[in-house]
Amino acid sequence: MFTTIRAVLSGAPTGPASQPVRRGSRLAGRCEGTFWRATCRQEVGRILLAARRFDLVGRRAGRRNGPLGHVALEVLELLGHLVRYRTGRLEPSLDYLMRTLRRSRDAVVRALAALRAHGFLDWLRRYVPTGREGRGPQLRQTSNAYRLSLPARALRLLGTQGQPVPLPDDVLHAQAARQQEQETHRSSLSLDALAVIEVDDTQLGQLLAQLGRRVQERESAKRSESRSTLLS
């Protein structure tokens, strides 16, 4: 009995009604008081800067992504825009993150897990009452409560006033080599292929690719017509 009372006071689900929600979930509205904390634009900016530096420094040679990955950086930046500075309140749904970033559920879930594993993010799973009476679930899962963090190992990558610490020479060299490879690759592409890459293969990219092909066909036709005129 006392165990049940303590669970109710702490906001944890008890009894059969807990079945529809995930393990460790807490009652929304009663669990965030000591979890959320006030922040400010400067602090959020430091977290975002440190995360980008952390991912860049931790990127291995020949790999496209670092320990966080570009999707995780997108998620973190979006969360930085959504957090309420005065209270630290941050509770977007997974569907909102997916819809806003135009990423799959799996990609967003993996990004959140990476941010948490490396200390940039933490969250509380939460539930709310359904308001139903009698049969049927009495509780349902709701959005997580999130909290941004700046891990010590990422903090070391920032200077005294949030300025980046100079990167090691080998990292700078690898970064320059990757940029040169990308430029060389782009210069070898046709107009239609380049359009698709530059806009990440979206509908706009396909339209630009069609335009690029038409331009190439027109130029090719002009060159053929010029040669025919010279030979006639």
C-alpha cells in the first residue's frame, strides 16, 4: 500500500492503468519542476557551438558523420529554437520533430539517442490521463520533457568566452582535403546531376535537373548545327 502511495505522489503510473504507457513514464505536469531549468540565448548558443565542434573533432577520416551526425545536429538546433529561456520548458512531440525536419521516425529517434548518449540532451518520458471511465486505457503516452546540456568534454572545445579553440592541424588538413574532394567531384558533374545533389534530391532538385538537361541538350544542338554549317 505504501509503495503504491509513494508511486502516486511521485507521478509514476500504478496498477492495470499503467499498461498503455512505457516503463519509467511520469505524470505530465508533476515531474518537470526539478527537471527543467532556466537558460538563455547565449547558453543555448554555446551548446550548439560545442556540439558542432564535438562532432567535427570526433569525425574519423573517410567518414561523413562524427559521433553525433548531421541529423542530430539538426535536431539539437531545432530544440534550441523551441526551448523557453525563462523556464527551460521544452516538450515537442516526435511527430513535430519529424514533420519540421522532414526526417523519418527512425532517423530522429537515432539522433535523439546520440545526443543523449554524448550528454547534450536528456529527457523524461511522460503520460497523461485519457479521461475515460470504465473499460479502456486510463492513461496514454504524451511527448517527452527535454533538457539541453553541455557536457564537460564538449565544453573543453570552447574558449573562455565561447570562442572555438583552434582545431588541431591534422583535423584542419583533413577538412581541407574533404572540401577539395567535394569541389573536384562537383566540377565533374553534369548540370542535372549537380542540381539534384545541391538541393538534396527534393522535388525542386528534380525540376532543376530537368532544366539542366534541357540547357545541355540545347547547347549540344547548337554545336551540332554549327558543325553542320561549317561542313556544308
